[in-house]
Amino acid sequence: MTDAYRNASRNAVLVKDDVGKAKPTTYDLPADGHAFGRSEIPDMEGAREVTMNWAAHVPRPKPCLKGQDFKLINKMATRSKVGNAKQLAEFRRSNDFQLATPGLTTGPPPKVIPSDVIPAFAYGRKSRPSTPIHHVIQGQYAAEFEEAQDMSYAKASEERGAPGRPTKVRLTKTASAQIRLVRDQKAAQQMLENKPPPWTMKKFRNVKGKMSPAEMGRASSEPNLRRPGADSGPVRRLDDGVSTPFSVYGEM
């Protein structure tokens, strides 16, 4: 069975389709550019007109002054023991209860709201201004950021390439602490060097001492631990201030 016979058979089962394409129809259909459905008349008021135009509220007309006060009619009919609609109709024919005049009503005066004084007054909390979406789409913020970055890079290159300008070195916390410690040590040493001598009376400034430092450090109550008749050899002073000969403790 050839493909020409399949297509000419008008049989939906025998018609062969191509790869990636829909199966050809077996019905007599209009041309490819034909649009199916009913053509509707376009609405003169579209979504743009509905969303962009605000229709203000138009209040309905108030009842006329000569109208009937139905609330009062029903109250008076109840007091008159009216029990059905027929009796209510007869009661309304024989009685007339008109609406009261607004100027003669009793009670507090109506409250004045801002919109009564200023028609354009808007209620509610003011929200933030809308985002300028056209600036976002056009890339204005990105262009401003790139311009600011270019200016900062140009300024940095000028400072780096200027002759005679010292190079700024950024120190770490450890290096800053070490520099601070060295400066404090130098300042303390300078204070010790510049420390004035202790105050002394003028008549005793040029007087020299008569005792040596060794004699000044020896106590008058120091015991003599050498044996009588022993050879008086060199004496060593211990850490506790006691003088002992080498022959007793040996050389240390």
C-alpha cells in the first residue's frame, strides 16, 4: 500500500503522519489561514480604561420631604392593633405620616468630616512612592554605579602615580600593637633619663660618704662564726646576711 493511496483513502486509520508533524486530516476543512469561532464586536471600554480611570461615587437622591415615614407608620399601626395587610392599607389611607424636616430633627448635629470641607481629601496612610521602573529597565542605576566606580579608580590611580607622595601602608592589629608597645617603652625610658636627681641641700651636695657600700650593708649585730685561734681567711657573705669563713662551709 503506497503513501499516495493512504492519503487518498480518506481513512483516519490508514493516513500516515510525518515525524514531528500532526497527522493530516481526513475532513474537508478551510484553508490554513481560516479563523474558527464567532467574531465579537470589540468593547469600547477595555482594561486600560477601566484601570486608569476612576469613576467617582454618585450618591442616590435623598427622599423628598413629602414622602411617607414607613417606620413611623408601622409603629403607629402596631399601637393601633393592626393585624394584617388589609387593615394596614386602611390605616394608611386614614393617616398621613410624612418625613420630618431635616432642620427640625432633634439630636446632635451631624459631624463634619474632612472630605466635606476639602473634596480632594484622601483618607488612609501614605505609602512609599512607586518604583521608577523605567529607570530600572533602562539601566540607569547600573550606569550611575559604573560611573562612580570609574571615578574612584581614576582617583586612586592619580594618587598612586603622583611623584613624591609617600606610600600608605596598612598595618595589621598585631603590627599596630607592637609599634605601640615600642613607643611606650621609649617614652618610659626617656622619662627615666630625664628624671631629675633627688633633692639635696646645697651644703651636702659635694660631701662624700665615709663608708663604702659594703660597710653600709653590714649590720652591727652580725655574729662572728669563726672559731678562736682559727686562721682568719676570706669570709663569704651568704644570701641571708650571715658572714661565714670558707673553712667551715667550703668553697661554693
